[in-house]
Amino acid sequence: RQALGSGNTDNYESVTYEGYGPCGVAVIVEALTDNRQRTAPEIRHYFDKYGKGMGAQGCVSWSFDRKGVIVIDNEEEELEEDAVMMDALDAGAADFQPEEGCFTVYTDPADFNDVAKALEDKGYKFESAQIEMVPQNYQKLENPEDISNMEKMLDIFEDDDDVQNVWHNWDNED
């Protein structure tokens, strides 16, 4: 949306929108925009069309914790769980979760860079490593129409050029 060569990125600002998907699923949308008058109505429209609507600042973020999240690839199952856990905890991780095909390491946001560097120095490869909004609890959707609407809403947010991240508490692990 920026004219090539103009080099003016000063007028972009980070904006966070909060709202509800189907059945009260909590959704946080982080955007980077040069025009709030364009972005806010678009985000509001998506919440209204597929969910329960956009809410006030803080309406859902209280139910999320900001954490460093490092996902270590273990698709080949070559990594030993106990060794990875010890390395992660020694590096200063707050929590460690073995999952299928990967290990998830949680950190306090302030410790994130140090933990990531320590694990990188030990040769671990990351599927992802970023500060995330992690839900304190999850919401299941049973109704196929609700599931379809939630998927559509997430897809539309994903396709929006202004949207940087979308966090939600939908438990879509079947």
C-alpha cells in the first residue's frame, strides 16, 4: 500500500483490536497500519460478520499471558526429551511442553532473547520463536457452522495486509 521509493514508514502505528469469535472465542488482532480509519472498520466488519463483534480494549486480553514461545522441531524424533528439557530449563525457560513432532519452550518475555540464544548455541533448530499472547484457557466449538465461521474469520485476518498477528483461545486440536 506504500508507494515504492517513498521511504516514508514513519506514519505506521501498531494497533491492537480485541473481540469475540463464534461462541465467545476470545480473539486479539495486532495490526500495523498507516490509516486507522481504514483498518478499524475492516477489523470490526470481520468480527461482526463471523463472530460476536469487536469489544473494548482489554475485553479479552486479560485472559491471555504474554510469553516467549520457542518451538523446537523434532519431526524426525532425533531429539531426546529429557536432554531438551534440561537444556531449556538451564537456559532459563519457565516451562517446557513435549508435543507431537516438536517441543514447546515457554519463557518470561524479558528472558526470551537469552533463552533463544542459549538454545540456538546448543544447535537447536526452531520452527518458530516469538513473543506470543498465550490463552489461559481454551474454548471448544462443536457446531459445524461456528467452526466454519471461526476458520473464515481467521483466514480473512490472515489475508489482511495490515494484520501482523492473531491470537485466539479456540481449541481447534481435533
